[in-house]
Amino acid sequence: MMSLIQEKFSSLFANFAVTTQDRPDGGILLTLCSADGREFKRSISYQQLHNGDQLMWVISAIRRDLAEQASELPQISMLQSQQRFALPTYHSL
């Protein structure tokens, strides 16, 4: 049986399999699993869960982090192959 909190996060992140695990401090460990098997975990405190403004901030932060993960950043080797040139130097007269 899904908890109310898990149902809420499942509706917010419908593209992911959502699981929640209770933490000793009253918060939860939220796990989102994408169709390709990638997992995203976030610890959410009791206070964040029970304060509307803080919960909205957490949800926004998770969405931002997921968007960052979805965009493929250039590989380091590609960045290293860019031409390098000396920075200009200035001399006082």
C-alpha cells in the first residue's frame, strides 16, 4: 500500500517509479527511478515535508536537478581538445 506522501510524489514525478523510505528523524528518503534504470535519491526532512513553502522549494530543486541530469554535458575530452591561447598581458608605462 502506497503512503499519502509517496502518492503525492508519484503524481508530481509521473515519469519515474517512486519509492519512499521512512527515516528515523521523521523525514523520508525519496528514490526516483527512470525507465532506463537511473536512480535519483533525495533525503527530505520532517520539517520540509510539513512546511508548504519548504516542500515547494524541495520539489523545485528536485525538478532542477533532474533537468540537469537529463541534459548531456560535453565530455571532458571534448573540452580539453579546444584550442588554448595565451591570455593578454598588460604593461604599465
